Amino acid sequence: MDFTTLGMFIIDEIDHPPPTPPSSDIVGGAGTYAALGARLFRPPPSSAKVGWVVHKGCDFPAKVGEEVQGWQTGVKWVDTPERNTTRGWNGYVGEERAFKFTTEKIRVDEKQLTDAMILSASFHMVCTPARCMNLVKGIIAQRECLGEAKNLRVKKPLFVWEPSPDSCSIDSLNSVLEATQYVDVVSPNHTELASLFVADGVEKNEDENWYPASVEERCEALLRRGFKTKDGAVVVRCGSKGCFIKSRTEQRMFPAFYASQEGGRRRHSKVVDPTGAGNAFLGAFSIGLVEDRLDGLTRLESAAVYGTIAASFAVEQIGLPKLTVKEDQELWNGEQVQERFNNFIDRTAQGTV
């Protein structure tokens, strides 16, 4: 496996900002969108190297199963007929998302992964600091056992961690810093990053939360106090502003593929719903980390480009982008991923983004 996510599959109810009406029975969940992001850059047969777990409750829609099967990933299906499929509610104020579970949830841990998933080159997690540390320790232990049992030389994988939103507060900062030492990349969004350092909640002004100087300063604090002497990176997902990447040796701001318009006052016309875009970004980002770097870019910059393209497909509709095949070419929402990827690379090189 190239990638495995420990995020969940969820069926969403979404209350959109006016005037868009609410949406129901929408396929979602951090695991689903992370798998999507990775899958965009792994067409068949490599699609089987994208690992994730789906718990199918008694109300699991058959058409959803058909859509997921069509991705041809290395998904593991777990039947749970005694319960409903995990469901959640999403609401938005501007670009900021609120979320809550409306049914019982089943978390994914290392005990549910297949041997192939345990041996993945990269892992994505969205969870609390304590759970992050336990997952990393559990995965490493299982990899060592598999290596001994199968006489394999097992390399250290890459761990990409999204701190759960409720973990991003000043009260949780020390726990986040401790967990950071267990991973290779930590990725809050810009508001979550601000919440770790700003007392009494984040600034009300959206622009204050993503302001480059503030983001840079807070990333530097995570690097210095979290990773300490260990190599690592902070990747801040800044919504329509793009993403900011920082390590000890580099930093760079990348714009979103669909940047906001009118000086940031209005969404790009192609952006329908940002739900899951951050998760898709990190799924593709993880793939970018295990790939060879792009010409003229560092490995971290290359991964950010992968993530940016995945997020662009995630925001174009309510729910998941549609996969079709024409003349043996995969099309997502009618477009080849590589074409969009090349377009963004060209725009970046020309300084037009």
C-alpha cells in the first residue's frame, strides 16, 4: 500500500450557507475524502494501493457501495448489520465548519487494518493527540511483528496528522506538541492553528486567522516546541487562501486552485461546497510525499501541489466528484487529473497563481 487512512466513512447531512438548501444522504467522512485525494493520483491498477475501512450499517445505501467499488481501491468492508451506518451533521458559518455525529460511531484503529494496510508507506489520521500517539505506537508495533513473521525489512512510514478540531485550543496545546513528536506532518487548518495560540478563542475576522505573518509565527512555534530536534513539517490548510507549508529548511504559501474572488470577498464560481476538501488535500499530499519530487520543487512543495489539485476536485460539488472513463482515460467531473495538475504547475512556474 502507498497510503492508508484511519479516518471514518460517514453519511452526512449538510446545512449550507443561504441560499443553498440542505443536503441529505451525502457520502462523507474524513476517511472517505482522504481516500479520494489519494485515489485521484492512483488510477488502476495502482488504485488498489489506497487503503481505507468502511463500516456498513444496516441502512448502508446500495448505490453508495457501487460508487465506492467503482474506485477499485484497497478498501476493507466491515459489515455491522446490528447498527446504522455512521452519520453526521455539517453546518457552515462562512468557510468555517461545525460538525457533530448523529449516530453511534465506530473508529478505525490499527487492529482493523489488513496486513497490506499496516505495511503502507504513509498513514493519515484525524484525531485527538492521545489517540494519535496510540495509533502510531500500535501501527509501528504491528509492522514490527509482521516484519519478523514474514522476514521483511520494514521501513519507517510517514505519518500525517490532522488534530481534531476540539483538540485545537490553548488548553490542549501541550498535548498537541507532545503528539507532534510522533508524526512527520501536522496539519491544522488556519483557524485551528490560531485556536492553539490565541486566548479566548480565535479572532472573529477571518483574515486575521490566516494572515501570513501570524500563520508563519505559529508554525515556527509548532516546529520548535513540537518537533524539537526531529525533522518534520507543518502544513496549514487555509481554505480559499490556499496552504502554507513550513519545515526547518523551507516555507512557502501556495494559492488554492480556485482562489477566492473580489479580493477574497466572494467564493470562486466553481466552488460549490468545501466539505472534505482539507481531508482530500492531505490524502493527495501523502501520495505526493511518497512520490519522487517534481522538477524545480522540493518534496514538500510537490506534495502541496498534489494536495491543492485534490482539494479542487472536492469543492466542485456537494458530495464526491464523479468518476467516468472515456477512451481508457479516467475523468473526474469530466476532467483528467493530470491535465489540471499540469495546468497548476504551469501557472505556478509563470507566477500567475
